[in-house]
Amino acid sequence: MKKLLQRRQGFTLIELLIVIVIIGILAVGFAPTLLNAPKKARDGVRKGQIASIQQAVEAYALDSSTASYPAADAQGCVNATALKPYFQGGIAPVDPSGNTYQNGACTTKGSFAYGLDTTNKCYYIAATMEVPENNNGKGVTAATPCAIDTAAKTNFYQVVNY
């Protein structure tokens, strides 16, 4: 009888293992959110959309009688009107978070920055990334929009075509 009335000290191994398993399951469920997975996914979408814009710009230049790239719109963004026939459904891709390019070039929400040099031989397409990467922080100077400025270290992704 005395044994039945005695209180146990601590937890059993089974109880500890159950708690550890429950904590592990919760950690696996929250790990992607905690590790910037949604931001990285949106950055991947941005890069894919920039690639589709690049294809549209190249197709425009091939179809153009002067073999020149389209000019940017009045806000310094991708000219969705000129490129409309080259996008699926006639709709230009938009930034997945609705942001604008952070370096002051494109001011239209959800659009990608676009620049063209005066000779129509070079253009760039850029978007602000949410998660910094080692190789995509090169700036574009205002004077020569297609020259890569290695001194400017901002968090954006660009495609430069010469």
C-alpha cells in the first residue's frame, strides 16, 4: 500500500519521447515559414517573369522593321502596351507582391523596371528581390542604363542584354 501512495519523481522515457515527437512535428510545420520560403518563392516567380519579359522584348525586336527594342513606358517600366501581343493572354507579368522597383526607376506598382540605351542596342529588366543573393546585387547607372555598376550594391535582380 505504501508503494501505491508514493509519488513518482520526473517523467518516464515514453512521456519525454512523445513530447519530443510533438515538438518535432510542429517545428517541421513551421520551418518553411521561418526560413523565408514564401519570400524565396516570390523571388523565383519574379525571375521567371523577368525571363518571360526578356523573351517578349527579344520577339518584339525580331518583329520590328528597325530591329530595335521597345522603349520604356513613361514611368520607366516595361512597356506593356508595346509588348502586349507577345505575352500569353496579352497581359504583362506583374510583381507577385505588388511592389515597385526600389531604385527609383519604375514607379508603377507591380511593374518591372526597364531601361533602354540611346542606341536601342541594349536594355535591362530589373526587380527588387526580397531575399538577398550573392550574385544579383549589381546596380544600373542612370547615365548608361545597360552598364553594370559594381559599386552599387542593392538587392535586385536584373537581366542585361547587349
